[in-house]
Amino acid sequence: MRLTSLPRLSLAQLPTPLDDVPRLTQQLNGPRILFKRDDLTGMGLGGNKVRKLEFLLADALQQRADVIVTGAGPQSNHLRLTAAAARKCGLDVVLVMFGNRPRETQGNFLLDELLGAEIIFTNDADRSSVDRALQEVAEDLRRRGRCPYIIPRGGATPLGSVGYVECVQELETQRVAQRVQVDHLVCAVGSCGTLAGLWLGACCFNAPYQLWGISVSRPRGECLARVQQLATDAAQILDVKPPRASMLPILRNEYLGTGYGIVTPEAVDAIRLVARTEGIFLDPVYTGKAMAGLMDLIRRGEIGKDEMVVFLHTGGAPSLFAHASVLLP
């Protein structure tokens, strides 16, 4: 495996903790739940994207890029972390956002402004408008003599997914050291790069648990297709066998609600419960919906009360400040 030989920057505070959450476990009447705290990766207030950016920005620097171009929505964790990482590397950054400029500057969008990112709006509510605009922005930068490096939405590239292959290795080391037998690993799924890396990593390191992905963004079929393609391409980068179909994650999309970024009542309940039992903040877009999904799977008996679950906390707390009206009674 080429994991240790790939160009990589040191951006994250690793390993992130694997923490027991006994009061949440008790409140749910089992199973035992552990949080993999990737909200504590450190850079730019933390989150799962930092693991990906260690590889992506190393590649950008090798290609002598002088400006990073990426895109998503105004409350994107990916944009906040990419802008922070670019600044740490001495690079300029252009953020392309779908829709129009928000009326209020708060949450992740406030942090993007503080980082001095150049922000461009597509004035189109369709999230895919970002994908078209990234190419146009990069071409304009090239005409002006710049050397742009494009990172797709969410950092969802095969190279970015490698960050979560390494995360599985880290988790396995912690699991053995803490003498815990993990039965399930649950995470939010948006652009699919994190789950793709987890799946490939689980295959490479013979992880003993079932992977679950809770979609917060896309239909189940689209998620599965993206996960499979990203993981297969990441395997080529690492020079390992493609991930095994027998270990394919279970994808659930019934907790999405009415759409990406639209908060569900179940997610609000999950956010409040975790905050009031463990003092841990989930976010309304990703981890709140993923925890709502986990709680429902437990209620339905699909995850047994005598089993052990790792919940991958992918971060996102800054977006809480943009959703006060729906989080508070």
C-alpha cells in the first residue's frame, strides 16, 4: 500500500479521540456508543475535511498552484476548512457558492469572510451550478497568469478519500488499545468521499464492523454509485485491491427530510439530546441527521442494544449559529 509514500501535509491534530458517551448510551438504553471525534481535527475549528485536505493541498503544492478554487453553499464546512488550510499553506483561495449572498453574515460564511477568501455566487439555487462555475473561474484565473487548483464540492476525490483510509487504520489502533469490539460504524454522507475512504480502509485493514451511511444530500442509488467509484479509484492510487462488495456500506436516505441543508425535527431532537447528555455539539446539516438516523435504527432494532457503535463525528458546529431559529423552542 502506498499510503505512507503519498505527498501529505500535516494539518490535523491526530489521532482524534475515540470517546465513550455513557450518558447518551444510557438515555437510549443501549447500545454502547463511542464517538470518533473528527470534529477535533484542529485546523479551522475542525472537521472531517482536514484529513482530505492533507493530501489535496500537498498535491496542489506539488503542482505549483498559487490559488485554490472550490465551491459549495454559504454554510459549507468544506469551504471554511479549505480556506483555512489554503491560508496556512500561503495560498489564495476562491470560493464559489450556489445561490445568492445571504442576508446575514454568520456561521461558516462569517469565517470564510474572516479568512479573506474571494467569494463568488452563482445566483442559481441549484447546487450543481457550482460545478460549472469552478471550471469557468479556473479558466479566468489561468488567463490572468495564475495557477489554480480545483477541489470539487466536499473534497470528494479519490485522493481526498485516502484520508479516510488512514482514519480506519487509526481507529483500528485505538480499538485494539482500548480493547473494544466494534459492531457498527455510522457516519453522515454528503459528497460521499468520507464513506468511500472508510469502506476501502475497512477492506484493507480487515475492520470487523458494519459500515452505515446516513445520506444528508443525495438519493441512495446516487450515493452508492459515487462511493463505489471513489473507493475504486482511491484503491488505484494506493495500489491495493478494489474494495470488496461483501463489505459495501448500508446506505439509508430516509433521514434526509425535504433536502440538503433543511433541518429536520428529528435532527433538532438529536442535537439537543447529545448536547444535554454529553456536552458535544452536532450540526444541523450533517451529524444531527446522522445521529437522528442512528437513534431510529436503534429504536427499530436494526442495531442491537447489546452491540457497540462508533459514531463518526465529522464536525460542523459553526453552522449551528446560522440555524438558531429552528434549534431553539
